[in-house]
Amino acid sequence: MTKTENNRAWFLVLPVLLLVAMNAILPLMTVVNYSLQESFIAGFWDWVGTRHYQDVLASERFHAALIRQFAFTFIILIIEVPLGVAVALAMPKKGAWASLCLVLMALPLLIPWNVVGAIWNIFALPEIGLLGWGLNALGFDYNYTNQPISAWITVILMDVWHWTSLVVLLAYAGLQSIDEAYYRAAKIDGASRWAVFRYIQLPKMKTVLIIAFLLRFIDSFMIYTEPFVLTGGGPGNATTFLSIDLVKAAVGEFNLGIAAAMSIIYFLMTLLVCWLFFTLMTKDKEGQA
Amino acid sequence: MAEITLDHIGHAYGPAKSRSDYALKELHHVWSDGGAYALLGPSGCGKTTLLNIISGLLTPSEGRVLFDGQDVTHLPPEARNIAQVFQFPVVYDTMTVAENLAFPLKNRGVARPVIAARVERIIAMLGLTAEANKRAASLTADMKQKISLGRGMVREDVAAILFDEPLTVIDPHLKWQLRSQLKTLHREFGHTMVYVTHDQTEALTFADTVVVMYEGEVVQVGTPQDLFERPAHTFVGYFIGSPGMNVLPVALDGAVARLGGEAVALPGRAVAAKGAVTALGVRPEFVVLGDDGLPFTVVRVDDIGREKIVHGTIAGVAVAAILPEGAAVPAMPRASFRAEGINVYADDWRIEVAA
């Protein structure tokens, strides 16, 4: 069969190309532009090559934010993924209770992010917040506005509260897709509860868990709104994650070149991790076929 | 391996006020140790209900289930020592074929060398030696079904192996192969096997004894030959055979059955209860088209290669006849019935004809 060459067909993709160019490629290229030049006075541009990148990569401030970012992402992932799976396993499989649980689970996901930050800000206030006041009443010295440890605990608790539901919903969907015959067969084979989890539920949930893991990784890696509202990145720089640091540089200090270079580095890191996951996922699918 | 006694079993899913509330009407059967039984019937006939009662997923609302004389009525499946092959293949995806087969033994704390020897034997029996160390998830549906079966067979003491329409997702050309392999395995190992299906070919080729079910009732238990030659109920006649048995409503008059204005001589006197609806059942194989007998109007002839199926009517009732290859359909055919193929029914149940 020979294909008819008709290059006019390319015009049909033009609208999409334009759209993507306008809202993705152009802004990105602007950032690249900023990152390679120095602008002291509006209208005057100086080509500086990769100097901003070198500065950023060498700066201790960036290193500190990056380490905090990885620590935060790591901690919430090792809490949220297993917790989400555990909650999904404990949820009823059908009936009115299942629907109720699903609605309750979906609630945190429906709250605007800055509201989540505001809720926890008030909830955790040592003087009037239920959590903050309660912890202090129980004898814990807790104040997230001036203790880095308290601030970290609060930010992590907030993220776990906000996002574990996502993992729960995905894991629950994975569990629902398992045919009843698997459980019956496992019973007949004399499998323990653990064996059922290890050999039936976990393998069947694997794909959705990889997706959950990926989503939580990306989302937590660009977390901004909730900690910004809750702690503003403080006390000091204790909860200044990459995005907060970036906004400080760009808007707070008007250091556009540095901020642009940070953006690009940050973007490339996320891209790299996504690519890694994507490769792992597709490789596994080929292995199964 | 065990003898299965279904002691006056009956089951209703809700409260049972009348006979029609029962999904499974009362039955009493003893299935012998090492037998191959098929539960055959259309969807909704109660065969799956009966299988679930045997496997322990369902507790019958009436009666008891005994394995080798031991009451297991209230035991769950895992305590009954049965194995089951489901409609869709169930394998543990992350394990290899050998690990799949070892799993039931490992869970029961069997010693490693014993497991290895047993698994090796079953893998060889199933013809999966080449795949032993492959991941189960990578195999085809028929191989996966073999693994499901193998997980039952590795347990030497398994009381019975139950099959719930196990060939549903298997390619047609592999169905034959798998079925005959199943038969061989049954002969060799002698497990008690119960096989649920709605496919008559599957039931007749697999089982020594076929249990035909219809509307929650066991209508006949017999060998494939019994079902063919002496269907106990008109449903068995319809359901088994292709095309099914011809049923002609008649009036009985001693040794003669009257159909419209015509008379058919019976092999003997048949007496039905008063007011019963009576009928003759004759399989197409026993209808002879020739010069004698009842006027037969041809409607359609299907040539299926080895034989011809002639569809027609006798006194307005649809009747099918099978002609051997090469035989021509007479121009003004008349139909007669071979004596050994005539069954008499009263209210759909077969009655004996006194010679």
C-alpha cells in the first residue's frame, strides 16, 4: 500500500501547535531568555551565558532549599503511599458505607490549596488553634511559628491530611478491579492475609501505585501555596522549599536572571524524574506481555 | 478424594413459601469417590448454586453436604479441602509457574523436598515443563487454566476438584485438547471431579455421569447414552442432541398414540395419569422418511455435510429428521418412527411403556 503524500494535512495541526506555542513554549523560552541575560535597568540586557546557572548551582541557599525539598518529598511519600494503601484496604468494598467513605476521602482534595494552608495555620496556632493549644496543654512545647521542628511536623501533617486521599482513591480503584475469584482461589490455596496482599492485591495495584507515586512526587516537588500560607517558608528558612525560594528570588529580590535559571534547573529535575518513572513503567509492561 | 453426599439439599435465596421460591429444589444424590460429574443446564438453572453449595461458598437452606460421610455443611471452602478452577484463569502474576503450583503446599507447611517432587510431577503431567520457570502472567489463557487446575492437583489429599465453566475463555481449537487432557488426568489421578457447564459437548465428553438441571431441579442423572436414548424429561430431549428431540402432542389410546387424524403404533401400552398432557418424544435420528407413515411436509433442508437435516411438519407440528448422506428427500414423504426411539411423556416426564 502506498501512502499519498499530502503535506497540506500539516495545516490541520496548526491550531494546536499555536496554542501550545502560546501557552507553553513561548513562556518557557522567555524564561530561558531571562536566565541567560542580566537586566539591571528595564530595556538594558547583558548576555551572561551560563553564569546564572553556575551561580545558582554553586549557591548554598539553593543547596539548602533543594535538600529541604528532597527531605520533604521523601518524608511525605513514605508516609502517604503506605498509609493510603492501608486506608484503601480497610475501606468497605461496597454498599452505603463505601460511598460515604469515598465522599469523606474526596473532601480534602476539593478544598482550595490556600484554604488548606489557612485551615492548618489557625488549627495549629498555639494560643487558639485546637491542635496547637491541645499539644501545649498536653505538655508538649509546640509552636510552629518559631520552632523549625514544629513547623516541619505541621507542614508534613498538613500535606498528609491533604493528599493521602489521592493515594487512597487510586489504590481503592485498583483493589476494586480485582475479581472475587482471586480471593476465593487464595482461600482455597490456604493463603494467609499477608500472602493475599503480597501476591494478589499488591501486584494488581502496582500500576495505580506507580501513578500515585509519580503524582505525589511531582505535586510535592512544586509545593508552594500551603506552606506559604502556613509558615511563609519560616521560621527563618526552615520550610523554604524550592518554589518558595524561587518566588523569593524572583518577586522578593527581583533577581530575574537567577530566578529564571532556578526555574529551568528545577524544571529539568522534574522532567528527569518523570522520564525515569515513565521508562520504568513502560519497561515493566513490555516485560509482562 | 471423597464421596460426596447431597443429603436432601435445597436452597432458597429468600424466604421460601412455595416450590417456585427455591433456586435449587430438593434433591438427594450420592456421588461416588473418583467419579467425573458434569452439571449441565442453561443459565439460571441452579447449577452454579449447587456448585457453590458443594464448594462451601453457600450454605444450603435445607439438607446436609457430606464428604466421605463427614458433615461439611457449615464449613467454609478452605476447610473443605476442595480445589476449584474458575471461569477466568486465576494465577498469581508475580510468581513463576512452578511457584504457583507450590503455593498451596507452601501455605500448608509441607516440607520443601516433598513440594519440589510433587510440583515437578504435576508440571510434567500438565505438559508445562518448558514453562516451569516462566512468569505465570506471560502465559496464554489455556496454560493459565492448567495452572489453576494444577494448584488443585498438587494437593494429594484434595477431596474434589470443582470446575466452573473453565473453558469459557479458551480458544475453540484448544478446548478439545484441554478437555481430553482433563479426561486423561482424571483417569490417572482418580480425583472426584464436578464440572459445571452449559455446553452439552463439554459435559458429554468429560463426564461419566451427567446431571441435567432445569429451573432449579435435577431432571435427569445418567450416562451420556441414557440422556440420548431415554431422556427422562422433555427438556433433556431438547437440550441434548442437535437438533433436539421432536415433541409431538398426542392422545394416548392403549398401544396407539393419536396425532390429529393419524395414529402411531407404540411399542407397548402407555398409561398416563388422568388429565396429564401427553406427548411423544422422538429424536431426529429415529425419524424415517419414506413411503409409509404420517404425511410429512418439508419446510427446509440443511445439508451439514455428513448428513442432511430435514425440517418439516407433521399435522402442523414442527418435526426434524436426519437423513444419511446420499439419501434423497422423497417427493411426497411420509414419516415413521423407529420403535426403539419412541419415548412417551406425561406432563413432560417420561413414562414407561409396558411391552
